Amino acid sequence: MKLRKKLQLRMDELQRCMESNEHLTNPQTVIDILESVSFAWSVLSEEDREYIQCAQTALEERLEWNV
């Protein structure tokens, strides 16, 4: 599987976790996903980078994720 496809699958999983507020109930799962995509920061789109930064903030500050 190509890198971009793997990253997209991980970003989709991050979105699913954030939208279900899993960062509040199971933060380690979200931490693991964030670590699995952050290594490829330079190839991520600006939109994905912004999403990751917002997810990190919500995780650190234990903020509810509202879409």
C-alpha cells in the first residue's frame, strides 16, 4: 500500500475518533494515531496538518470535539 493511502486511512481513523470524542475516553488511541501520521508531516496537506494540530489541542486540553 502506498504511503499516501496509508496516511489517508490513518487520517480517516483520527477523524472518526475525534468525532466520537474518543480523545476524552481513550486518549492513548488518539495519541497513537497522531504519532503514526506526524512522521510524514512534510507530505501531509495543509488541511491535514491543521486538523492534526486541532486534534492535539483538543487532546491536551481535554476539549469536546464538536463538528
